[in-house]
Amino acid sequence: MRGEDRLSGSLFSYVDLEARVPARHPLRLIREIVNDVLGSLSADFASAYSDIGRPSIAPERLIRALLLQAFYSVRSERQLMEQIEFNLLFRWFVGLGMDDPVWDASTFCHNRDRLLEADISALVLNGVIEHRKVRGLLSRDHFSVDGTLIEAWASMKSFRPKGGDDGGGAGRNAERDFHGEKRSNETHESTTDADARLYRKGNGRESRLCFMGHALMENRNGLVVGGNVTIASGTAEREAALELIDRHCPGKRRRTLGADKAYDVTAFVDDLRRRKVTPHVAAQDHLSKTGKRRRPGSTAAPRVIRATPSASVSASGSRRSSVGSKSQAARPRPSSGDGGGSMHHSP
């Protein structure tokens, strides 16, 4: 029998939002963990708000909505409000009922900025990491660190000489010609975002106004356990890595840290070892801008070479006599009594 196509719905709904979400949906476990963390931060929320005035958006609902925006890659707060309006799953996760009104996008952004200024996001992340259902998933000894560029909202036309008139056209968004002009962070700055820096990812790449984002990950499941955003510079990645290690890994236990070639700097490796952190950094061995091959990675174990009193053997396999000034090629031969990295040379 054919069913009827009724266009008018029912006036009342007797099915609860809780019953509409599948029991095995992954957001159920996430919501349970997030609610436990938010409950423990009630005192921090109270200190961030005034005791008088009109009630604002509940900070717990704000944070749940921001998590949905990250989980489902919602492009803007306006689109997020639209999704919460008709998406029952979003309403359930945030904590809104079927008949509760959704906030205006501008009001949501204003309340979000005030909440983020109180560093609540860092407290939420730390609370999630230390939760009893998350703690067992994390490695406490093995980590990796990496950085990325975050493009600033400032336009390249706003990058102008410091303290002077660049001779551009009238208006805030006037056309400008950059051909033949040498620009750097020492002589120029953005008029709309003074903290943005002109930076490029590598040789031959375009320069952009951007910031640097840094993330510390544990190696068991690849979960992010720490992060921050800094001004873009040539040393920002290494400085942020040390700060994240000090913040997340205090104590005297031996730990390991993996990183790419950008972190292969002798001073950074020495700083890690003083913190009882074993570095696993990729060796920086490519050609420099001048065509010279850069030194091997400072994290590589040095070769141990034994030499007789009458001769010294270099790492490249050549022998120099301590008596005469003339060098001659040496033919090193592994010794049966030496270790794996040792070499013995007969006179």
C-alpha cells in the first residue's frame, strides 16, 4: 500500500533529543568527557564574568559550539549558527532544546572573544588531557613537535614603511605598486596587524604576512597535548618547542622528542639534552644558498676511531703521520676486539 505524502508536520514532538542520537555515536563519549572538564572549571568561569548585568551565553555552551565548529570544519560562526538552528545533533551536543532560540552570530563572536581572552581554552585542553578516559591513551615519554604558518588576515597592501608615508593612493584600500621595492620586517609593518610578520616557508616560495602555530604531539596515538601561536621568525619554532616541553614535561624522567630538519641546530639540541630530553632530529645536510653542503646533523652519534701513537685517523679515512708532514691514504680495518663504531688502524 502506498504511503501518503503529507506536507504538514505534527504540532508536538514526543521524542527526546537524547533518544534521537545513536547510542554508539562518537560525540556521546566526547560530550561526556567535555562535560566533566567543564564542570571542574566552574570556578574559573565564575571569575571571568561579572556578578551584575544581563546573562550572557553560557560558557559551557560556547565551548561545545566551538568544538563542533572544529570537528565539522564549519567555515564561519554565521554558518555555525545556521547549522545549530536545524541540525538536531548539533542542538543536542551544545545543550539546546528543540524550542530554544539560537544566538545571533555577532553576539556569539563577542562572547567567544571575551572567553578566549581569559585563557579558558588552555584550561579546557589541559583538563581533557588529564581526564581519566584520555590519560591512558597518551604517551608520557615520547613526543614530536612541529610548526606551521598561519596566514594573517592583514592584506599585503597594509605592509608599509614604519613611521612614514609610502606615497600610496588615498583611502584605506588604495592600489599600491610593490615592484622594485625592498621590504623587510625591520623597515615595514602592517598598519592593520602590527604583530604579523613577512615570512616565507622556504627558498623560492612567496612571502606572506603570517604567524606561526606550534603543536606538541605524543607518539602513541598522535594526539596533540600542547600548542601555542607565536610571531613568525627564524627561531620561533625552536623557542616554542622548548616552552612546550617545559610546560608539559616537567621532571627528571628521560624523554624523547622527534622533529624535522628545521630544528637541527646545535644550541637547540644542547638545550634539550640539558632538560634530559633525547633529541631525534632529522639531519640538516642539504645545500645552502651559496651552494655549500651544510654540516651533518648535530644529533648524529660521532664515530669513534682509534689510532696508533704514530698516526691519527680522520673520520673520512685519511691518515696523517705525526712524524712527517706528508699525508697518505689510510686503509682502516675493523678490529675484532672493538665495538661496532670503533675502527683500528695498524701503523
